[in-house]
Amino acid sequence: MPTSRPSGSVGRTAAGSDRPTDSGAENSGAEAIRGVVDDVRELFQQELRTAGSNTEAIRGFVDEMRELLQHELRTAQEELAGKARTAFEGVLFLGAAVVLGALAAGTSTVLITRMLEKVLPPTMAAAVVTVVLAAAAGVLAVMGLAEVRRALPFVPERALDELREEIREVMPG
């Protein structure tokens, strides 16, 4: 669905900057916001120059801003929809990879068991493979739990500490 710039807007790129964008490179959110702020500033100055009064300038500016923001929101919505489609396809491929990986793990377990059966009785070979797999799973579980505990609590501690420090500096006494 093609989009067009608002009728009275300045000729900016979709990300809102004067600089031409590379089709392969994506602009960061900060660059897009800076571009929109530049658009707002330029539109307001343009309205002040062309309008007969401040009321007309503000009314024109508000109309231009509404059109610009609607356009930017449509552009962002289309971009996110495209990225969501791409991500969904990637998730499908990852799901298929997990299924095939599980099948490969199962068949390799059977292969190892069969190879051990050549030197051990079948029951003992199956027991050895089971114990080795269980031990590996246990080690991975302990490592995973340690990482999760290290990340807890899910609170931005540094940001809160900085905020507390700033409040202490501002508060009298």
C-alpha cells in the first residue's frame, strides 16, 4: 500500500531526515525522532512566515502536524507489519529446525546405544546412555538456573540508583 507525504509537508524521507536513506540500511529510532522534530520545527517556521496572524499560523501548524504524524504512523505501521511477516517466516524455519534437531538427537542416541551393545549387554548399554544424557541435562539445568538467578530481579537497578541519587541532590537538607 503506497503512502504519500502530506500535502503541505516538506520533502523529507520516510524516516524524517534530510539525508537520503540507503535502501539496505535501516535508520535508528533516534534518527527518526530527530527527523520528525526537524520536520516539526521547519513546518512551524514555514507557517509563521506564510500566515497572516499567529492564530492562522498555529491552526496551519496543527493541521500540518496532524497530517505528518498520521503519515509517519502509517509508515511505521507498514514497516512493522513487514518485519512481523519476516519474523514469522523465521520462526517457522526455527520451529522446523527444532523438530529436525530433536529427531537427529533421538537417532544419534539410538546409534550410540547400538554401538555400546557390541561391547555391553543391551540393557547395560541403554543404562549407560541414559545416565550420560541425564547427567548432561542436570549440568545444563544447574547452569541455566544460575544464569536466571543472576539476572533477577528484573528491575533496572542502575537506573533506579541514578534516580535516587538525583532526587537526593535536588531535595533540600
